[in-house]
Amino acid sequence: MVKRVVVALGGNALGDNLTEQMTAVKETSKAIADLIEAGYEVILSHGNGPQVGMIQLAMEELSLSNPEKYPTVPLSVCVAMSQSYIGYDLQNALREELLSRDITQPVATVITQVGVDPKDPAFDRPAKPIGRFMSKEEADQLVKEKNVTVVEDSGRGYRQVVASPKPKEIIEVETIASLIKSGQTVIACGGGGIPVVKEGNHLSGVPAVIDKDFCSELLAELVDADLLIILTAVEKVCVDFGKPTQKELTNVTIDEMKQHAKDGQFAPGSMLPKVEAAIQFAESKPGRKTLITLLEKAKDGILGKTGTTIQQ
């Protein structure tokens, strides 16, 4: 039986702004509490795309109002802010849901730094969307005013993109492991972690956002999880998505999933990183597997009733 599970929450579990988030985490907490109540040891991670973009924009506006009094806030600090306030909402809502079920298990958020390679080629190719969706006119204005990079995002509008280096090291992993061992539900690696590089004994933040699915995969490896659950907006991964030949994937081997990815079946900005992270965890150790599904289907997915499961 699967016992230790890392759950990577997608954007639909958090909403796009503070009001939506406070509503969304209540439903999210019910699904997570279901897993805990069923006896699973759960470690949570989450994205922060809309939130970190919102924070960065607010900090930039503040700085523009009085540059001498309010210096520019680095993106790494904005990531830290997003970890804190998302973690606050999540742990608050989950604690309340657990207590309503007479479960007294503590919930804690760890502000997590994640080491990256300063020579990662991602720094030369910004590709990670953050912030809100914009019209073409709004995007052009943002480029003109702030000299940022924007891209069209899956037909939904334009978004700012930043570098997204691969995670190499989770700095607070021993703290996370200690909290898990003491019986706490831990929220960690929020937004993919605060990206840092080592400069001697100093950790220096860098202007980037790490993909939360790759960071969740590394976290799952380091805490020796049995299962990585990547929650997204679809119940199952599909091939030939949107075509008459569309097919849902249920139980897939690592080699089969690799071939689908090689065939270009998954969009680079959305499903591909989830699939790549899923494959990486499933092949990291015999017996490990990854589940990709909807938040509300997570428990059924663990039981093999739905979702896409990738394993040896």
C-alpha cells in the first residue's frame, strides 16, 4: 500500500487572486484531508504562477512611485512572499478541515530555497509564464515599459515569461524530513522553491521561477516517497488531444510515455513538463510511480480507479 505521497498542487487548486485562493484552498483541503484520513502520509507542494506575477507587479509599482525609498524587489524575494502567503492560506484551511474530522495532525509550511546551476541554459531562454493573462496591447505596453519578455500562452492570451532553471538541491530538505518524521503534514517547495545559487557559504537569490513539477519530483525523491501525484486541469493525460483520434491514457509504462513525449504529443508550456517530471520520478527507483489527475480525483487515482499512472 502506498504510504508516503508528494502532492503537487496545480493552479486550479489555488485560484488566480487572493479572493479566489481563499475559496479554492477550502475545496483543496477537503481532497487532501481525504488522503490523510485514509492513512496516507502527505507532503504538499504548489505552484505560484499568478501569485508571484501579481506580487512582482505590485512591488514594481511601489518602486516606481518612489525609487529612492522603495528599491526594486528581486524576483526571488517575490517567490518567497508567494510561498509565505499561499502556505498560510493552505495550512490554515487544511488545519481547519482536519480538525472538523477530529484529526489533530499539525500542518506546517517550510519556506524552501532550491539550488540551481548559475550556468543553466534556461537563463538565456526565458520560458516560464508568470502573472496574469494579457491582451496583445497590454503585453506590448508591458514590454515597452519594463523591458520584459512576453509570449502567447496556449491561445489564452499573453503572459510574461522568466527563466526556469532545473532544481538541483533542496536546501531545507533535512528540516522537511524531520517534520515528516514527527508526524506533521508539510507544505514545502512552494512555487518550485526560491531559486538560489551558492557563493561560498552564502545563498544568493536569482531572477527565475523553478517549475513546480520538477521541484516536486526532486522533493519526492529526497523524502523517499512511494508516489508523486501531479494535479492538473484534466482527469487523464491524452494523446492526439483535441483531435477525433483523442485517446485517454490510464496505465502507461515509462517507455510508452517517453515515446509519446518524443512524438510531440504534449504541449511544451503545459503538459510536457508534468509528463517529464512524472517519468523522472517513476524511473528513479523500482516500485515508484506517478499519478496525473484532477484534484478531486486524487484518492480514486491512488486506488487505480482513474487518472494516468506512469510506472515501470
